[in-house]
Amino acid sequence: MRKSRILIALIVLLTCVCGPAELFARSLDTKDLDKIQCAQDKMRILAGFFNTEDKEKEKTYTLTNLCGAAANKPVTMPSWFEQELERMDKNKVLFVTTDNQTYSEVDLWRQAFSNVYLYLDRAAESLDPNKPIVLEQLSRGYVGNRLNLMATIDRLNKDLLRGNQLVVMKDSMEGRARSMLSTLELINNEFFSTIESFSSPVAQRDEKYRQSVMAVVVLANHLYSQFMGSPIPANPPDPKTYQTTRADRLYTLTLIIIGSLFAGMFVYFLINNKRESIDRMMEDYRARSVVWADDFNRQFVSIDVKYIVLGTIAIFMAIGFFFGWMIGGFMGVFIFLAFLFVGGVVSIRVPSSLLEALKRRRGVKVNKQLMDALILLSNSLKSGMDIVQGFEMVSKDLLPPISDEFGLVVKNYQLGTPFEQALDGMVNRVDSRMLAHVVKAIIIQRQVGGNLPVIFARLVENIREESKLEEKLQALTAQQRIQSLVVSIMPFAMMAIMFMFNPDQMLSFYLSPLGMILFLFCIVWIFIGMQVLKKLGDIKV
């Protein structure tokens, strides 16, 4: 990492050196100069605090007049830093063979502050109208500042192992070193932005140079505040601070009970005012339940509709209770009631939706058996049987569901129902377009006459061609169907993978109120996306 950074800096340096030696525009004004000199003064004070050669017990400095309200006030070394300075000075971390000298942790920090100081000093000199600044000289100086700062940061970020003891310099200064190193990293990036500005177009170069220099000024002030301010407490707060008394819990419980009573009274009065509407809804529900039960019986499914409705409500109640319990408080109660309301609305629609799904599924099965049934009917008619006997043969020789349907037509006819009416009942029960064509052909033949085996042969040919067309359509729409499947599965698969890598963070997020709401929101939009892709694959012939 350090070698790549040095290589980039050298490339920029060579670019600047090989470029034209033109004068650099002075894009900084006098107000910017005041800010630069104030930040420069703060870096001087920090470097002075880390100067161990100064034997004064109490180091006192004064900020320049350009620093506003903080000017002319004595700045003393913090009391906590006296012992820390002595420890850091004894912590020898680097030996340089060229200088034959060992550097301590204090020396590295002083070098970092000095590099920032020299950068700001070079920026301030570029404003002097009496000193023409050559682009090559200015860029070369900034490259030197960045290389020195980058090397110092890398050394401070390196953990050392001395025997069995691990020395982590980022933990110095009561934890301030970590945040200060992060600020130095940002300053180092702005150093590179300053160097990069020299290779920008002339129209943009001045503004980019000013922005990078002023960014270093802001970060230098922040670095000074981090050192002089209080560190983030490392120890957690005392749990006794957040403990509640029995009186507090009793007061909270009383408010919850009073609020629940008011909410219950509101619901009671609301239901009492809407009693007539609720009674009409219940009567309509009972009537629809009878119709649904009869329709399910027509599909050869015996089930009590109330189990479907109550089961749907119970599922939504369980989900609402889970989310409400996880969220807790008033929001949890609201979530539970919302799920209960949605469950009541959905439960009214579930029986009809389930019935339509059963009819569609049964119709698909009947279509697959219809060609065999027509061939059997045609052969029975050619052998001298009538149409009723042919239906009876189909009910005995073929498998359900078409055998059940044809057998029910024969039973209704034997019980006195006209054959045409029995056929219409089968069309109402089964969602099959081809079966409706067959029934119409039989009814027309019984009314006006005709060669029914020939008609069946043509219908068999039509069914065979339609089956080929249906298979072709399935192949053409396979991509849309797979896309809808991927859209529905991929988010949950990615969620499962993220749970595998970071389960604690995922659980803490998805069990929070925001995470639960976002999860439900995503489910709704995934369902909408599936329906859209499904509609794109529907082809009507």
C-alpha cells in the first residue's frame, strides 16, 4: 500500500516537473491567509507539546491574533498529557540506519504535525506578491510534504510485538490517537488533491488548489480540537443511571391501562354505531359461505369455509403478534391491530381465490385427459353405443378428474336431469375452454343431428394442435417465468447469505421497527414485480 502511494506521488511529481514552468495563480485571498496562519499556529503549538527537548515543566503558548476569540489566551499543555508524554518518549518504535538514530512515538507525532505546518507555510508563501511562485517548485515541495506525512502515518498505524507484549500506538493519548490518525489520513488525501490540482486544466486549477488548501486548514483545526478536547469514554455508563423505580413502573402501567380503556371504549362505540352495517356484512358473509361450500363440493372438495377464514385470520394474528412483540410499546400494538385488520380483509377473499385456483388446476388436468376421452367416445359411438353409454364408459375406463366429471353427468341424467342440463353443469364446474366446445358440439348434434364421431375426430385434431401451440408458448415465455422466480427468490437468498456472514448485525436491524417495516415494504414490491413479469409472459391467442 505504501509503495503504491509513493509511486503515485512520484508520477505526479514527474508530471509537474516535466510541465511548463509557468507562474501559479494566487487564488487565495487575505481572509484565507488569516485562516491558514491560524491553523499553522495550532500545528506549531502541537509540535511544541511533543518537543521533549524543552525541559519546561509547564509549556504555555499563545495563539496568534488571527484566531479570533481564542487569540491572546494562554494555551497550556493538558495535565493528562504530562505522564503520557513521558511514556510515549520511552516507547522507541523506529530505528533509521541512515541517521543511526532511534525515534520514539513522540518523535513520529511531532514529525506529523511539522509536516502539516510546513504544508500550510508553503501555502501561505504562495500568497506573497513579492515572491513569484514557479509551478515546478511549488508542486515539488508539496510532493515532499505528502511523502513525509504518508511515511509517518504508516509508522504510527503499525502495531509492534515486543516479546509477548503487543504495542498498539493507535491506543495512545487516552484513545485520542485513533481519531487523530483518521484526521491525518484525510489531510494526507488533501495533500494529494493539492498535487493533483497542478495537472488540472488552467480554468479549474486555481479553484481546486484553493479547495484542497482550505480543506487542510479545516482538518488541522479539527486535529487541534481532538487533542485538546475530552476523549470518548471507554467505559460504559453506570446501569444504575437507567434504572427505574417501582413508582415509575406503576405510573407507566397506570397510563397503559387508562389508554387501553379509552381505546376499548372508542372501539365499542364505533362498533355500536355501525351495528346495522356489521349485521348486514355478517348476513352477506353467511350467504356467501353457503355459496362457497356448494362450489367447493362441485370441485369434489369437502371443506368447511369457516376453517379457511379463521385459519387466515389466525396466521395474520400470529405474524402481527410476533412483529408487535419484537417492536413493543404503542407501535407494537398498532402493528398487531394492523395485521389483524389486514387478515380480516384478506380472509374474506381467500375462499373465492382458493376456489378459482382449484377450478383452474382441475381444468388443466381435464384438458390433458380430454383427447383420450374423445377418442374413447368416438370409438363407442362407432360400435353402436349412444352418447350416454359412451360417457359411462369414460367414467369407468379413465382416471379422475375427468372420470368423476363424466360419471356425475351420467348420475344426474339417471336421476332425471335432462342430458343437456347435466352437460351445462359440467361446463360450470370445470374451467376448460375445449371441454365447453365439446359440450356445445354434443348439444348441437342432439338438436339438429350430425355425424358426432367425425366432429370428435376434428376436435381431437384441434386439441392436438392447441397442445403443440401451448408447448411452444411455454417455451417462448420461459424467460419471463424464470425472471419472476428469480425476482422472488434472489432477495431472500442474498439476505440468507448476509445472515451467514454477519448474523448479529442482520438480526439487530431486521428486529428493529425500521427493519421490520422495510422488510414488509420489500415483500409488497417483490410481489408487484412478480405480477408484472407474469403479465409480460401472458399471451392470448
